Amino acid sequence: MSELDAGLIAEQIEVTGEQKQNGHEVGRARRRKEDARLLTGRTQWTDNIQLPGLLHVAFLRSPMAHARIGRVDVSGALELPGVVAAFSGRDFAAEQGSLPCAWPVSEDIVIPDHPAMAVDEVRYVGEAVACVIATDRYQAADALEAIEVDWEPLPPVLDMNDALAEGSPKVHEAGNRAYTWKLGVGDIDAAFRDAPVVVDRTYVQQRLIPTAMEPRAVVATTDGESFTLWSATQIPHVLRVMLALTTGIPEHRLRVIAPDVGGGFGSKLQVTAEEVLCLLLTRKLGKPVKWTESRSEGNLTVHHGRDQIQHVSLAAEADGRIRGVRVELLADMGAYLMLITPGVPLLGALMYNGIYKMDAYDFSCTGVFTTKMPTDAYRGAGRPEATYAIERLMDELAHELKIDPIEVRRRNWIKHEEFPYTTIVGLEYDSGNYEAATDRALSLFGYDKLRAEQADRRDRGDPVQLGIGVSTFTEMCGIAPSRALGGLNYGAGGWEHASVRVLPTGKVEVVTGSSAHGQGHETAWSQIVADSLGVPYEDVSVLHGDTAISHKGMDTYGSRSLVVGGMALLAACDKVKDKARKVAAHALECSPDDLEFVQGAFRVKGTGAQKTIQEVALATFTAHDLPDGVEPRLDSDATFDPQTFSFPHGTHLCAVEVDTETGLTKIRSYVAVDDVGKVVNPLIVEGQVHGGLAQGIAQALYEEAVYDAEGNLLTSTMADYLLPSAADLPDFVTDRTETPATTNPLGVKGVGEAGTIASTPAVVNAVVDALRPYGVRDIQMPCTPERVWRALQ
Amino acid sequence: MPLVTVTVDGIKYEQQCEPRLLLVHLLRERLGKTGTPIGCDTSNCGACTVLLDGKSVKSCSVLAVQADGSDVVTIEGLASNGSLHPMQQAFHEEHALQCGYCTPGMVMAAIDILRDDPDPSEEAIREGLEGNLCRCTGYCNIVRAVRRGAQEMSKADRAVNTP
């Protein structure tokens, strides 16, 4: 923090007596370091960047879902004031390569060529076909209208079932099936044969638009030899590798910077056409270029999320114990396979069993091409879909058996004394306590009282019915053990890197390979390092998001940053202390084994002699008297590759009031009890849960990307795509139970996606529960007033 | 091109502006006031909210020429004498921001709510912020921050008004 910021922000830290005594930072509700610049408008968003001679790029985008491109004439644009250049896809055909897909999930997967600007054919509305480069963004936008394109329309392909039918128009020459991926464990036929209860349902995970508040933006520049690209991205490190491979610009001549990034939720976990083209344009023109999307452009062309048809069935004993679960998915890939498009459903494949024990499991997923924007990771990525299906099924099972939905879960979940537990899909859940989280949630929620009120309203025939929804969930975080990723044919590892440098003045500089875009890593990482090295929190600063500064990293997604990156950080701190111990022992003329490290100092056991870590840092800087074989400077780096995933869990309860006359659903109360293991900063954890809940609730009640019969996106603006506002959401009651992870030294599990994963089924279960007396068994998301009302007719 | 005279965060500027130039682009592209971001193109998100002659406006929905002769306060002009505005401080205390992209607009809109209602209820805050979207926080902490900011601002007012 600068001096100004230190003066501006008056710290008010809640510290317990115990924490004060021990000086522990981990566990404290530290207010965030990041806030100072964000609250005063000194943030460095990509669109803020100005460079001398900066040119502005605008893209002409396809108005058609599917068409062959005839003549493209950009000459009209070139005559307009301020226009420097204009190009069509054909101008870049030889150099733009194909946008990468890093996850070829099966041997026979079809990965179509994906040009950054379409050359011969467009396959979704919004696909770039030409661009204008001008001295001003208004002029660039104006000039797009002077470009002429001859279109030869082709039939759109919009419905997944139709796409797979014989004789369907083809999105790609190779056909509309991208892949089929299967997993089977146990005897699924035996599980379903003569099963006393079978629940068989089809659920639709509607297509969503992730909508980070900061629209995408890219700035690219070159000095003729080297290239620098700023992008509103979650993945500067991955992006650098992929851009080098795609464009042929040598990796060592390419620097990628993610400056302040305004949210991502998976949508900025991508290698985009605009990033590739801005690099190629700066190479071609020798000038810096900038592109910033409008929101409407973003709705069309930021990858979408979800969009699956889930055919799921569950076989159970008469007492509710699950025998087996069968899952058949159709997953809409959209028009192309982007960075991890085909892998997203697989992230859910290992989660359809949820927290429950069963004897058999069968999963298959077919990825389908359509003429829509490609899908890819959106908060939770595969796990929300899986959790939705199993948690909806559990409520249906409870209803079939006429037992309470909590009780049916109790009969099936892994008991706390059974951990570590290897699930049907072979994942070892290291720790958890579903009983404790559920008991806490029931008590905060007032479950029995609300059930009594529900019964009363049903008896009275109240037009406003009360519904109660349950979601007892787990998810897998800490992506990922590199070997596990290799087993899934993913194109990279899942490790993370950190450097820790104690500077000559005793201040600490931390470099992390994680790339925060709202998560508060600068604060949380400072807390971890302060504890580990025994230095003041204020003395730690965290650098990230620039490949020239952070030379190794796998970036931020999948709730991985703390569980993987935090461990790299701890390992780097340990190496620093190991070295410091040698130097301190030399200075104190004792054996390293005679030293204990207490509150930032190495003390000779039983005497008062000591060297602080700051003194050691200075000694390693002057290097006047270092022990033989010890290099100058007190710094280190470490790379951590997890051995397994982590498994946060929790119990979410939602009460809704549904007006049976208007179909309007109102959330009356929402209780979330999450177990994310040990917590570094409770304030940040609560914030992550809150935000996750909002997005999960939004899928249940509000959001849906809608294409019309011609393949036009009807929800292309914020006016049409309904993001919830403060007025649409309730206050949340959140609490935690704490069952430490046993697979990492901090005992942490990850929290970035929990709220989103858990809340969607909790809300829909509540809406359906409210309407059960009317014979309603399902409502297609989002549960809009119209859909609820129609379900009642 | 019309000449626009506008005071922004206490500094007077004169700029030749195309009639179609949006106020937010004048701020960001001409005056270097990049503290005010743009989140949409349909005036839904409110990220670009500023105070125009004391009232909150979405600066993407105001032409620069319409601001001629006006006084504009952006997020960059709120802190004074080395301290944050009470509403900025309240957002910090309550962890009412994550990525921070909506925050400038959210803080300006919150200050505007208090103009009419210095002690707003939770419901009034939620209704009052309906035109400002946040994708990170789920709004709980924003509501808490506005309550806290209101209390701090009324305390400050009382202190000023007490002889």
C-alpha cells in the first residue's frame, strides 16, 4: 500500500484475545488491502491503459447463425476519417491459426478448426468476420457499417436432439457429435433390476451468460521484437503459452499482463479470438492496439455456461437407501470447442453421487455442436449441474417414499466417522461432517417451525404457499493433481508456484502464480506469509498477474488458488526459513538444531541470544559473513502439485413463498452452512459464499440465454438478460462448520464456487416443494412467474 | 464542435466535444478520469454512476454537451484531506466489494440515496440500488455498508452542526 492509501484507510480489525496473544493472522477478518485502490478509482483496468499512438479495434460480427461468407469488401471503411486499416478473416487466414482446445476428452473427439476471424463460414451470431482499426473508438465503430459482406445463409442447428438426428444440417463437415465419454462403476443393471423405487427425470440446465462486471478488453503492443499483451483475463500464464502456440510468436518474446480484472467466474478462463487478433494486428501495423467490448458484444461472444440436458435416474431400496445412479447427458458445445469446452461436463461426472453411498454408477455424456456461442467454464463448471441433478433427485425420492427430505439424505450420506471414504467413482473424500453442518443449518433455519407453517398454509389453501428446499452438497476443489488431469487427457498440469523474497530492509515480496480478479489474494496471501515468517502483515506485498514478474503459474479458477497456490506459498516460506536458520546459526555460532523459530526470530534454546528474520535478510544481502555454500539473498520459490482434490461441503436450506395466483416466487429466508475447512480470512470466505449464492439463485429464478428459431440471441443486452439486483435477493444467513482438510498443511478446502453449486437446487427444490399439493413435480429453470403459473394450470 | 465547460472533482475543464460524445467517454478518454468504469451499453448496470450537480446519473446516458456548465463528482473526488469519504470507508469495513468494478458507481449511488433518506431501511437501500448491478457480493455486504455509511455520515453531520 502507498503512503496515501495507508493514511486513507483506517484499519479496524476484529481480533480475538487469543489471536492477539499469539499474533496469528490466519483466521483474522482482515479488511482487504486491495480495497484502497478499488474504492478511490485508481484501479488499473485494461481499458484504462493509454499508450502513445494507440489505435482502436472494432469487429464486424456475423448477423447470422450459420452462413457461408461470399465477398467481403472492406474498401468502404478505409475511406472514412480516422481509419488506419481494415481486414477480413481471409486477410488473416494464413497466420491466425486455430483457437485452442486444451481438453480433447476422448480419442475420437472432433475438434474443428476455429479461426479467430471466420474465413469461409460463420457458425454463430456474433462470430467475428472483419475488423477496423482507427484512431478513435467511435470512428472504428462507424466504419464497420461501410464493410460489405455477401452472405449465403445455411440452416441453423439449435436443438441438441435435432442436431443428433439423422439428416440434420451439419455445423461442421465431420457432423454434430463432438464426442461421447463414459464412466461406469459397479453393476448398474443389477442396481435398477427389481428396484423398489426408481426415480427417473429429465432436467435442463439452461444456457447462462457469466457476465463479469468488467467487459473484456485487450491491449497489445510491440517494439518490433517483443510483444506485450494486457488482457482482462483470469489466466495470464496459460494464455501466454497458448498465444505463443497459436500465433507463432515465440513464448520468450511475449509478455502477458492481467492488470486489475473485474470478475471472471470462468468467463475469462479462455483464449479468445480478440486476444489473438490484437496480437496479430499490432504485429502487422507496428502500433499499439486496444479492443474493449461493449456489453452487447460480450453477451454474444463471451463463452456461455451450462446448457445440458440431463437424463438422470436413481434406484433405491424401499427404505430410501440408494442402489445406483444413471446419468445420460447431452452437453451443448456451441459452434466450436474452446479452451476446456468438452471437459466441463466431465468435471461434474465425478460428482453425481454427491455425498451419498451407492453400489453402482453409470455416466455418459455426448457433446453436441450447435450454431450458438461456444460454452465453457462458468462458476462451478460441471459441478453445479451434477449437484442440481442429485439434489433434485433426492427430494423426489423423499416425496416418493413420503419421508422428510433431510431424513432420506441422512440414510444415504457418508457418516462423519466413515472418513476418509472412497466414493463410488473412486475419489477419496478426506474429511467432512455432514451431520454437523445439517444440524446447524436446521437450527438456524427453524426447520420444524417452517414445516408447521407450510402445513398450515396447505390446510388453509393459502394462495401464497410456502416451500422448503434442501441441498446437502459437496464439490471437488483444488484443481488439480497433475496426474489426475493427465488421466483425463487435459492439456496441462494443475500445480501452482510461489516465490517469497525477504528484502534487505526486512520487507517481504511475494510472487504468486494465482491470478486474482476479486478474490482478495493480496490480503489472504499476506496473512499466510505473515504467520509463517513471523513478520508484520503490513510488511508483506503480493505481486501477481504479469508473466514478466510471476514467471510460473497456472492461474485462478476452480477454487484452486488457496488449496494449491496457498500451499506453494507455505512451501516457499519453509525454504526461506530453512536457509535463514543456517545463516542465523552461523551468526550465533551454534548448530541449526539449537535454534527455535518464534515470532519471527531464531532463538538459541535456553539462552536469550537471537537473530530476527529481518536481521538475517540483511546479512544475506551484505553477504559479508555467510556460511560456506550459502548463496546471497533470502528468497526462494516453490511449486506445489496436489496429491488429491479437496472436498468442501455444506447444507443449504431455502424457504420460498410462491404466489399461486401470479406465479411469483419470493425467497423468504436462505441459510447456508458451509464447511470449507480452516479459514484464512472469514470476511473473504463469507463474501465468496454470498456472491456464489447470488449466482446460483439467479440460475434458479432469473437468468437464461435465449436464442430464437433463427439462432439470434434474444438476451444480447443487460436489459434482456435478467441479472438480479439488490432488490431481487434476500439477506443471507451464513455460518460455517469447520472440518479441516487432512490433505494440506493449512486444512483448507476452497470456497469460490460452493455457494453457486449448492444454491440452485435448494431454491428449485423449495419452489417445487411449495407446489407439490398441486401435483407439480418439476419446473424448468429459471422458475419465472410465467413458468410457475403455467405449471399450476 | 461545441465547447463544453465542466468542473470535474473540483477542476474546471474546457473541451471541444462531438455532440454524440458520452459524458463517461469525456471523463475516461479525454480527462483521464478512469476511476469511473463502463459496464454496459444499455444503462442497466450503473457502474458509471457519477454525481452531476449533486444528483446521481449514469454517465453513459448523459451526453458531454448536456453536462456543459455542470459540476461533476466522480469516485476520484470523494476522499478529502487524506481520509476516505464515510461511504468509501464503510464499503471497506463491511467488505462490500470484491472485484471492485461496480464499486465506484455503487458508492456514488449510495451517497445519492442518502440525499433523500439519511436513514434508509434495508428495503429502501435495496430498492434504491436497483439500478446498480454487482456480480460478486450478492449485495448483503453492500446493504450493510450503506447502513453503516449512513450512520457515519449522520454522525459527521451532527458533529458539524453542534456548536
